[in-house]
Amino acid sequence: MSSSDDGGYVHDPAAFDTDADGEQGDGPADSGGDEPPHPATVDREFDWRGWVLVGVLCFAFLVAPAAIYLVPPGAEGYRFALLILPLVPALLLAITAVWATTRP
């Protein structure tokens, strides 16, 4: 320790473990075992999951706003149109986007 150190944390790279090939380890996440494949090496295609996501996007950006626009302000379902119709596509889009982008 030097005189400029006030007793706080000082990073020492030599204190970390090294891998068998001499590279620096990251700690518990780098402790061996099977690692998932790199995303660039996996063959990904625009399959049916992508088309489901496109359908939900069309619903969220075309159908729901049109339904809100077409319900007149004096109608009984006007409050429903202003509150629920934007909420449903947002939730559906969020769930579908996560589902479509995660692969087993």
C-alpha cells in the first residue's frame, strides 16, 4: 500500500485466477462447465416466431389506434377505448417480443 491509499479498495489484477491458457478469469461466471454457444455461430432464420411478432406489431400500430380513432367520444365504450385498447397491445407486444427472441 502506498501513502496515497486511504484504506479503500485497490484493484490488483494479479490477485485474480488465470485460466489454463493464461487468460484472465472473470470469477464465478468463468469457472468452467458448459457455456452456451455464441449467438453469431447459431443458425437463426426468420421463422414462424418472427411472423407472429410481425402480426402483433401490425395489431399494435394499426388495428388498436384505428379502433381508438373510430370510437366516437359520446359512445359508451369511449373510456374503454382510451384506457384498455392502448394497454392490451403494449402488453401483448412486450410478451411476444421476449418470446420471439428467446430460443431454446
